Amino acid sequence: MSIEWDRLVDVHERRKKLALEAMLAERRAAERSRAQAQREHAEWQQRVAAKAAHWQAARGAFAGGGFNVAQLCDAAAWSGALDAAIAKQGQVVRRAQAASDERERALDASRAALRTAAGHVEKAARMQQRDLTERQRVSDARVDAVAEEFAATHWSARRTV
């Protein structure tokens, strides 16, 4: 049975190319997902900073003496609204981070598939080279055998004459 090594190497090269394209697509998706998670986290941080600024302003107004109980109730209500927004954004951040983590796992899997495909290309090329070397060795041995037979026949023919 003769193996068409060039064809086998080409098939593995095509698979490697497809694996590379898939890995690049996964990388782009992972980068987008990572950027989204970072944007959501930045939004959460802004909301936390807004709450801190709200209470800093309330403390400043209280220290200035122009702060009454009604304003304190309003500040507490607004703080509760800010807490709800922070909690909601925290859920968004967790979902975005989970999506980003999933994309990273998919990227790792596509990188592993690419490494496997590249290994198959290398293995097929090594096997092709090994087969070529073996064929050359067999061919050289045949040439040597024919040359020896010719020399023996020639020597034998000269001896009988």
C-alpha cells in the first residue's frame, strides 16, 4: 500500500489553517468579551464612586450647618437608590465576567486544537521524509546489488575467456 504523502500533508495543512482561523476568531471574541467585562466593571466603579461622592457632599452640607432631617431622609433615600443600582450593576459585571471566562476557555480549547493540528502536520511531514529516505535507501541498495551482479558477471565472463 502506497501512501500519498503530499496529499496527506496537504490535508493536515488545511486542517491546521482552519484551526488557526477558528483560534483567531475565538481570540477576537475573547478580546471583545474581556473589553465588555472591563467596561461593566468600570461602570460599577463609577456607581460606587457616585455613592461615595453623594455621602461626601452630604457630610459637607451637614458640617456647614445647612442640613436638616428632611434632607437627611432624602440623602438616605438617594443612597438606597444608588445601592440598588450598584447591586444591579454588580450582577451585570458577574455575568460579563462569566461570559469572558467562558470565551477564554473556548480560546484555550481552540489553541489546543491548533497545536494538535500543527503536530499532525509535523508528524505527516516527518513520516513523508522517513518514507522518502527509506525509498532512497532501497533504491541505492538495488543499484548496489545490480552493480555487484554486473561486476560479478563481467568478472566471471572474463575468467572464462
